[in-house]
Amino acid sequence: MHGDGCGPACQVYDANADLGIEMYMYVQAWMDILTDPKWGDLFKIKEGGQFIGLSFWVWTYDMTYPPMKWFNNVFLPPTPSTKTLQILKTGLPKLEGK
């Protein structure tokens, strides 16, 4: 997001800068944390367990309704990449409680 509606964040960070960071990298880091053996069963999804599940973000072009085009708020990627889906396909079964 950029423009008048962006606020202080845009003054500190160039939202248009290409830092080479892709969505799959965030998803991989998240999955690495959730499946790290040091947590034991903390993030396992099981009946009677403490952890009740995950909350996923949505992949879409516009994240608000109605779309606020005057802020030019475009959120990318609008669809998950093959790498991202593969990480989820591999990692999510590891969270199944026994």
C-alpha cells in the first residue's frame, strides 16, 4: 500500500522495494516453528488438546470490502504459489494429534 492513506509505515519502509522475500518463505518459517520438536504436542490438533487450530489468511487481490482503490491497496500474491501449497501439504499433516 502507498499514498496518502498509508500513514507512518510508508515513511519508514518503501512498500515498493523488492526485498526478494516471497510468500512461501513466510509460510515455511511459520511451519518450521509449528512443527519444531521442541514444542512437543503444543501445536498438535487433537481432541481435548490445548491447541484448537490454525487461522489462515486469505489470498485475494482486495483485502477490504468495498475495495479502497483510492488507497491503491493491492495485496499480492492473489493466489498461493506451488511452493507455498507444497509446504502446507507437507507440513499440515505433522500437526495431526495422535
